[in-house]
Amino acid sequence: MKRNQFLTRLTALAALAAVLLLPLTASADPKMKLGTVNMTKLLIEYHLTKAARAEENIEREDIKKDDQERIVAIKAMSDEMRLLDAELRDPSLAEAKRRASLEKLKLYDSKIKALSKERDEFLKRRGNALNQKMASIMNEIRIEVVSRVAAHVKDSTDVDFVVDSSGLTTAQIPFLLYARERVDLTDDMLKLLKKEAPAETAEEKKTN
């Protein structure tokens, strides 16, 4: 499952429950107020998410560097195989030299297959481990942001229900289709979350 899909499905669960309850509560009290939050935007802009993504990029670069060493070794052997193949095409090559070159060719071919297999396993192992690590980190961040939204709504607003305006159902339809009276809390929550962000460096300010 792709990371964006993973985040969307997780952040949408609470919204689904709220939407299912809306018809019942609205009939009981038509004055109840509905608020919305774009959880996707909150999660992307949250400084902890940005820090996690930066760390992820560093680890992916490390994987690329380790992989490059394998690529270089495989290429070197492939170059040797091409030289041997060209040598074997020479009709004047002595028989003893031809047999020796054929043995080397078979040896290089076997080594390249083994190195290629090890490389594939390395990329899969490191990639899966990093993906699982990031999924766990993002889930913890999501839980924290959801709890912060709930605390903000409870302490600082008169909103009765909050749904995720960026969440999608399994049919890829937004959870929030219509709301006569709604309050979008996304910007308020961004201000609260950004208060805890570390001060930007001069280089970061240039890129923003």
C-alpha cells in the first residue's frame, strides 16, 4: 500500500464514524455545528512529519550509496566478460588459451548472477525495513495530531462534530459531501502545530 493511501485510510476512520452519526444527532438538535479539518494538509505541514521525511530521504540516499558499490562490482565483471567474449572470437587464439578464457567467462557469469541476486535481496530488505519504519512513525504522528484536534475542538471552539475533509471512502468519494453550517479548523490547527516547530535555518527560509 502506498504511503499516501495508508495515511488517507487511517485518518479517515474517525471521520467515517462522525459522518455515520450525523443524521441521528442532527435530528435531535438541528443547531449542532459541524467542523472540518484537512488532515492531509495538517500531516504534510506538521514539522514532525517534515523531520521524519528528511530522515527518510537520508536513509534512502544511504541505501543508494550501498547499492552503488554493488552496481560497480557487477559492471566491472560485465566489462571483463565482454573482453573475454571478444577474445574468444579471435580465430587465431590458441586452444589452451581458449579453454582458460571459457572457464573465466563461466566463472564471471556465475558471480554476476550471485551478485545480482544479492543486490535484489538487499534492496528489498532495506526498502521494506524503511517503509515499515516510516509507516510506524507516520501512524504515531497521525494519532498525535488527531488527539490535538480533539483537544482544540473541546477547549477552544463550540463545534459539535469534526470530520476530515480530505478523507475518502473506499469508493474514493470524500467523507464530507455537504454541510450547511461548518467551521474549517485546519488553519487554526496549523498555527497551533507550528508553534512547536524548531526555528527555521536561513537555508530553509530560502527554500520556502
